[in-house]
Amino acid sequence: MKFELLHTDGAARRGRIAFPRGVVETPAFMPVGTYGTVKAVDPGQLLASGSQIILGNTFHLMLRPGVEVIRAHGGLHEFMGWHGPLLTDSGGFQVWSLKSLRKLDEEGVEFRSPVDGDLVRLTPESSITVQHHLDADVVMVLDECTAYPIAEDDARTSMELSMRWAARSRERFDALKGVDSAAALFGIVQGGIYPSLRHASMAGLGEIGFDGYAVGGLAVGESESERLAVLEALEPAMPRERPRYLMGVGTPQDLIRAVARGMDIFDCVIPTRHARNGQLFTHNGKINIRNGRYRNDTSPVDPACSCSTCRGYSRAYIRHLQHCNEILGSTLATVHNLHYYHTLMAEMRDAIEKGRFDEFASRQAEHGKGADRRP
Amino acid sequence: MKFELLHTDGAARRGRIAFPRGVVETPAFMPVGTYGTVKAVDPGQLLASGSQIILGNTFHLMLRPGVEVIRAHGGLHEFMGWHGPLLTDSGGFQVWSLKSLRKLDEEGVEFRSPVDGDLVRLTPESSITVQHHLDADVVMVLDECTAYPIAEDDARTSMELSMRWAARSRERFDALKGVDSAAALFGIVQGGIYPSLRHASMAGLGEIGFDGYAVGGLAVGESESERLAVLEALEPAMPRERPRYLMGVGTPQDLIRAVARGMDIFDCVIPTRHARNGQLFTHNGKINIRNGRYRNDTSPVDPACSCSTCRGYSRAYIRHLQHCNEILGSTLATVHNLHYYHTLMAEMRDAIEKGRFDEFASRQAEHGKGADRRP
């Protein structure tokens, strides 16, 4: 993996990550492919929507179909037919979400599979090994996602555990991959909403040394101002020459604000999940396509959009499909929302190159106030 | 619409139906697009699977989204983005399936909408008018689907009602379309399992005169030998120079046996519905892709198949997707099953051209015995 920082505009960054499997122009959004598929679309539709890199969920894939099945196919790319870059998470976030089903200690975390009730153990070493077998282009360290709200002492204890796990993750990655590996390993900054802990986490990870740095433990219940304050405090301490990944974020406005604070790559289920629920993004804000006002509306979802959904189908048609629970209604909506997100990222890249990112961000804040309320 | 009979081999026919919107090589299979979408696939995938013409359900589309919505789009082709030929049924079969919700008299049939409980009236005239607004390339007369089993006298009464409705359908079609219409109107032969009634029905429809003749009232519970006996008795009475449509049939073996008895076009939900339930057709018979034996199977669904599903994905992947209720699992399976059906039709066309249809049919009967039982 090779990262180039091409332009900056304030803290906003325009970069490029080159993988053997393809190039990712940043800022970039990664659709989430939980079970070896980005829900409702195929790899051709992903490419056509502008996807450059997608995310696979180690936790889910470990449970179904199991890593051995994917390994038998030569990895996740071959299994799912996506031949571009793939980032896999460590599984830690999903284990953390299980809460009552888990038991955490120094060694790792043990949980009951929500699929079949089996006892499953995840350690830094086993997570890296699984991601190695999945043949991910970007591997994530196993961390503990710090809860919110949390006292500073507890946030420190949690961050320090994540740091020891990060070192063990690095060690296992290097042992499996060798120094010439084309795959990248990303560390994850934790520390809750406490700037000094975030700095300590960044410094500790920097000493171990990673190919990129993720910001974890956000979008877990904190307010937007708390989240932005963390990014603003942390950003100057993050190395310029490495990609920065803000995990699990967010809405279009969240992405713009995070890019303004120096973040490069993102993942979130919002565009795909919203699509299946009829929430579609447009240049005039989000609309609920199931609303009765679209019953007879022959215009495209977003007249300013060039995606195949907007070129081929009307609002009334997509509304009809979703009312009838037709699969194609999810597919067409997903294609559109992903195209919207990827277009937004491309517009941000362009604005940064032109030194007009602030202007772009203000204009977007104006436009994004929601078209549903308009006549 | 223009029909040419290109070859015959015994009773089997190789033909061509030319519509302004495209050519249909027969024997041909029509995927069913109930609610303005063939479930789980888009028009591009339909074309790639070999679909030449698809079927829309007037009954369902009348209720959702309503004919006015489709009319506002300029017709069903524009609404759903399918620009090839479209056949619409009359809605009669679905009303017949409602049983308890309907009331039938000379004028037409009244029923409670299963969507919202509204009282809806369907007459020969209103069915033709709706199909006209849908802009169907092939319009079907409204008929009463005769039940099975039924006494001969009752079958006659029902057939005679259908005949009067056929005349009224013809009249309304001509009034709406004029004599130069590019759209075709098909009559529907009824008469249960009684050869003399089938002959009387055919003769009566022939006197009215239609662009094509469908065989209705089959695949409603009768035995296969009864169904084939009807076709054998009826076929010599059907005009050679018109396409013949066997409604609602069937499995691959059903199609082969019906082509052997002079039928040209077919529709059925089997390939699409089976796909979503994990039943996939292969050159070695039908398999249940959800079976545990495919868990780790990296081979394609059917090694002899050239569809995009078989070129890009493994049995294990499709099994995994269907186990996780992933939408893509339905899409990939549907693409495959439709490709299988359309390939079967193409093979039949080829066999008829070569005068080897019997040989082809025997070979298929051997192969189609089910791969699930094999190791």
C-alpha cells in the first residue's frame, strides 16, 4: 500500500492510496459488505456507483459462512466477486455491541455466537489470522471500543488494553505477512472524548508503527460537538503521511465535517440501510420515497443525479416497488444512495484541489436541510 | 405483430413473432413480472439472461400502483424500464384464485381488493382498457378460468361465458386500437379436460378471429396425462399460422412436452420463485442450493452454464447468501434459473430446426431426474 498526499486545503486532505488491487482516491467512502455482499447490489453495480474500496465484517464472516469456506475460495475477493481493494474490520466492534453475550479479559474476548450459540473466542492474534485468510488489503487491529459515557480513568484503562492488543496485532500481522506484504495494517486510536487520552493513544500507536490510523470509539452516542472536538484535538497529532480512517461515520454532513477535520476514509451502513428503508439522498436533502406525494411522480429521484436509477426509473416506480416489498426497490435505491455518497466524495476531492473546500461545505450545509418538507 | 412458422418437427414448431419492440424466437419462455418487475432482477439482467418478452399481471398492477400511475409514465414499458415486448394477462386468473372474495355474473366479476378491501369490478371491456393503458404488445381477452374437477355441463357453461367475453374483448380492443394496431389480441381456449368443449372453444374463437390463441384452464390441478391429452386433442384444431400460448406452464419437462405438442410460448413463476427458495436448475437436474453439501463447494451452480452467476460465483457463495437472507442470493439465483430456461428454449429451437426434437426430448428426460440424490 502506498499513500500520497496530493493537496491540502486547511485541514482537509486530497490523497491517493494505491493497492495492488486498485487505487483509492481520498477522501473516500467505503460501502459496508457485512456478509460478503454489500446488501442489495452486486460488484458490477458497486463499481458503477463509484465504489473504490469496500468493507467486510470479520465478525459476521467468521460466524457465517466461516473463514474456512472463504479460504477455500482463495479469499474474500474471490468468494464475493469483488476484485478491488477490501478493508476488513477486526470484529471487535460487533463483539462490543453484543454486550450481554461477551466476556472480556487481557487475552481477548469470548462470546456466544448469535447464530448458533457456540462459544467463540477472539484475540488480537486470531482476528489478524482470520483477516489474513480473508486476504484483506487493509487489516484492522483488534481493539476494545470504549463505551460512552465513561469516566476518564476507565477510558484510560480501556485505551491501554487496546494499545497492548495493537502491539500483539502488529506482531501477528508481521509474522504472517512478512515485511514485504502488500497488505496494510491500521491501528485504531481510542480514548473516548478525552483529548489527552486520544493523544496518548496516537503516540503509542505511532511508536508501534502502522500503515494507517483509524479513529475508533466515535459515533457511539456522543454529541456531534463532542465528536468534532475529538477530531480537532487529535488531527494535528496524526501523521500527515498516513491515511486516516474515521470508523462508522456517517451522514453526508458528518462526512463533510470530518473531511474538514483531516479525515480521509469512512465507512457507514447509512446509505445502504437507508436505501432499503426508502430514505434517499438528493441534492436537495433526504426524501422518503415511500411518501404518498411520490405516488404519481414521474421525475427521477434526483434530477441532478446521473446514476442508472435516476437515468432509468421514476420516483413513482421506486415508491411502488418498495410498497410491494419488491427486491428491485432495494437494489435501485441502494445504487442511487451509493452513487450520491461517492459523488459527494468526488465533489469534496475536487473542492480541496481547487482550494474551495470551505465554500463547498457551506453550500452543502444549506442544501442538505431536507426536501421532504418542501411542497 | 407478425408471426412466421419457420420449421416443424412432428407437432413441434420453430417460429418467430416480430413486434415493433423486438423479435421473439419461439418456442419462447416469458418470465413473470407481477408488480412491474420480474422479482429480484432488473431489465439489464433480464436481457442478459436471454429474455425476449415478459409478462405483466393486470390484476396486480390495477391494484398497485394503479393504472393511472403507469399511464402517467406512458405505459408499463416506460414505468418499469423494459423496452422489449410485453404481454399482459387479463386479470381473470387472479380473480378466479381469490374464490371467496369474488362475485361473477354475465357482465363481469366483482371482487374485494386484497390490498385495501375496496370493491373492484373487472369486465371484458375494463380489462382490455387497462391493458391498452399499460400499452401491452400482447393483450389477453378476459375469460373465466374453468375449475378442476368440473362436470362437463358446467365446463360448457363456463366456456360459453368465456366465449361471449372473448367477443366483447375483441370489440373493445378494436374500438380502442383501430385495425392498424401494432398490438396483438389473443383469445383463450377453455373447456376443461373435455376434447369436444376444447374444439368448440377453438372453433368459436377462430370465428371471432384473434392474432394468437392461448390454452387456458390447465395447470390448475389436473394430472399431467390429462393435460397432455387436452393438448393432443386440441393441437390439430389450432391454426398453424398463429402463435399458441400455453398459460402458466411449467417445469422444464412440462415445457418440452408441450413444445412436442405444438405449443409456442409459455409463462410460469417456477424459475423465479424457485430461485428465491434455493431451487436451482442444472443440466443434471434440480438442486437445493441451501443443502449442507454445498457449504464448501467452490464450483459453479452448473458447470455447463454460461450465465453471469455461474461465471462469477460459487455454489458455496450462493448458499451462504441465501442462508443469510441476502438480497443478492435471490438475484444471482434468478439470473441463473432464467438463463437455464431460456437456454432450454434455445436448445429446443435448435433441435426443431435440425429435425431432432424427439431425440433432444428423450435426452432431457434422462438428465432431468434430479442431481440432489447424487453423491
